[in-house]
Amino acid sequence: MHLKTYNFNEMKYKTEILFLSFLMLLYTASAQPEQDKALLNGFHSISSHEILGFVEELSSEKYKGRLSGSPEYLEAAKWCADKFSEWGILPANKGSYFQRFPNAFTEVYSTGSLSYSFDSKETQYSFPDDYFPGSNSASGTVTGELVYVGFGITALELGYDSYENVDVKGKIVILESGVPYTKNDTVQVKWTPYAYHRYKLENALAHGAAGLLYAGKTANPNTIHLENFIYAHIDKKVVQQLFSDSGKNYDEVKKKLGTMEPFSFALNTGQQVTISAETKHFPMAESCNVVGVIEGSDPVLKDEVIIVGGHLDGQGYLGETFPGALDNGSGVADILGAAKALAQSDVKPKRSVLFILFGGEECGLYGSKYYVSNLLFPVDKTLMMINLDMVGNGTGFFVSNGKTFPGLFRHFEQVNKNYLHREMKASEQRKNYGRPRSDASIFENAGIATFSLWTSNSVHPVYYHHPLDKTDVLTPEIMEDAAKLIYLGVLGVANDENL
Ligand SMILES: [Zn+2]
């Protein structure tokens, strides 16, 4: 222990310090509980009931599944902008809540039909169990024999051609999504251009195919409308039937796909499929992001921004509405819940908070791509972006990239630890060499610290891009907690002067 004697001046100094500390204690004793109370008032204003109501609205029939570019999508966007306005969230794009961009789309009028004939047997397939019509299919009817073309890729520079030993002229091709190379490394970059569905459709048409069946039943507007080119998506059991009538085993064939050797063949002569579709293409359509901002309260820090984003669009209507409740009515509803609480809270964020509800995600990440090339805040003033996609079915949270940005993530972790007590896992950022698959990856590639939030430990089945993605497969409690996590986490980051 270090002993010393105090002189008078030192004593006086110490007394002053003591008095000052006492004053500060008094101040924090009165200010801190007030601040905490205001924070928690906002926190408790967030209700699962209200958030579920937002998803019910967005996934209702009147918006027909929110296909980006469609009039119904624009109506849904307007509904969200009206909510921002009602809560005092300001328009973020020069007085407008909208950022518009070109977004061609195809309206699908009915489920169309799919039938198969072989050996004097006629099979009428049914929607949605056996097939979905193609989201960008041409209108009309096509009949043809079948050729399986694996991944449907012609990459001569990579020594790979799915069409090398088959003649598909006038035939209907069956193909798979993906590429044969599956490692996430620099080699993958060479395969990425061939990973796009639109490439595969164009390549099939270029080889003279009359129509196309995608193996795997997932509604997907991220394709291309090609004149007179009719296509549909088929369930695995349909592929299995078509193959077994040709003496092939689909599971065996799929195993060969991973070998880097193209594996294509014609099915038996006489195996004939007919695809019908009723559609209309709108090449000049426009869509939009919805952008709202809460301006920061600090004169300097308000130039910096935290972005909270999620896609508003869905897969639309394919003769039946794909409600897109989990994907991504849930993410949007969580954002709306947090936005309302933030806008109405007595605790003001020092930095600005920008909300972006993206359009065109399902069509190919159009809205996020448009935003990063038409920024509302510069990249070096964008502290972070958090993207919410499918945040509404489960009991826990997962935050990708959380471990890469601990200074930012700490705020969300603390909220969870102190108030929510959910399982919360995080990952390290990992470069993706393949095709970007989410709005978050577009922000990440633009050099912005980006988190993706989703729910883990699903409670209900996940009906991904399926007409059963309805509100009854949501867990409203986790949506309330997601909104609370965003509300307090964003305030934590916005007011952290050490960042
Ligand atoms: Zn989504």
C-alpha cells in the first residue's frame, strides 16, 4: 500500500471532486431512469398483435403476392409509405418516399396446365402439388418430347457443355438450377455467369428448345421473358415419373451431376409433355423502393446513417396468390414495428436512421442494386446496414457477419441479453464467390458493414416460394422480439459516440 500525507490544496481538490461526483450522481440518478423509462416505453409499445396485422395486410389478396413492377406491388408500397408518413418518418428521396427503377414483369392469369402422355396413358398434373407455371413464361401451349440437359450450361472455356451430345431442337428440356462447381472459391467466379436462371433459359432457346421444365418446384420471378418460350417448374416426383418411364433412376442421375462431366440424354420417344400458360409481359414497367428517414438529433452525427432494410416484393400470383408472409412480409412488418417505435420514442437517435423496403429482390435484387448506385447517404457515412429477410418463424435469431463487426454487434447482443433472452448466434463474414443471393450481399459488396438477421429453430414448416407461405406459419412472438431488437439495437448504435 502506498502511504502519503495530504496537503491542504490536495484536500480541497479532493473535496471538489467529491462534490462534483455527488452532483453527477444526482444528475444520473434523475436523468438515467428518465432515459431508461423513455427507452422502455418505446420497447413496450411494440406489439406482436400489431406486427402480425402488418403481415396480414401485406399478404392479403388485394396485393396479389406483391410482384415487383405490378400495380398491386405499387399499392403495397404506397400503403407502407402512408404508414411512414402517419408516424412522422420523413420521405428520404428529395421529398419522396419512393426510389423508382425499371422493372419488367409478367402477369400470370391462371395456373395454366401441364400434361403428360406415354404408352397411351394420359396424366394431368395438378397445381400446386405437381407444378408451378413459370413466372416469366410466354403465353400459349407447347408440346414436345423430352431431353434432360442437367445444368443446361454451355461453358466452352471451362470445357463444359450440357448440350454437346444431345439434339434439343423442337424438344422440351428438363434442367436443374445451379452449377457443377460447388466450392466457394475463386474458381467459382468463372461459373457465376452460368448460375443465372435467365442465362439457362436463353441457352436452351439458343439450342432450339421449344419449351422448358425446371426440375424443382420453386416460384421464381428471377428469370426472363423470351418470346414464345413457355416453361414451368415441376416437382421432384414428376421428374422421377418421367425418368422411370425411360428406365432411368433420377436419384442416380443427380449423383452424376456433381462429377463435373455433363450428363445429358433424350428420354424415350413417345414420352410427350404439354405445357400451357396464360401470361402477358410488361417490358416497360417500373417498380420502387420505399425510403423513409428519421433524421439524427445531433448536428454533426446526423450526417451518418444506419440503414434498416428488407424486401417488400414477393413472387406474385401464378393463378393463385403466393402471399409471401414469411418471405418477406415478416421482415417488412418487423421493420415497420421498429420504425414506428423509433419515430415515436422520446429517446432520439443522434445518427440518422434510414428505412428501405426494397422492390425487385425476387426479380434479381433490382432495388438494392439501384440503391447502391443511387445512394441517399455516402458509403463512408453509412455506419451499417441490417437486412431482414424471413424473420418470423422460430424461437432464435441468427445474425450473419455479427462476429466481423463486434463494435456494432455488441449493441444487438446486449439488447438480447438484457431484454429478450433468445438464442442468438452470429457468424464471421465470408466472401461469396457465387451469384449474390440477397439484398444484404449487394450492400456488403458496396463496402458497407452489413448484417443479415433471420430467425432460427423454425416452429412451423417453411413454405419457401409456395402458395402456403401464409400468416399461419408465422410465430408472432419472435416478430415482436425482432422489432424490439431493431428498435433498441439501432438506438444503441445511433447513440454510441465511440463508433
Ligand atoms: Zn426473401
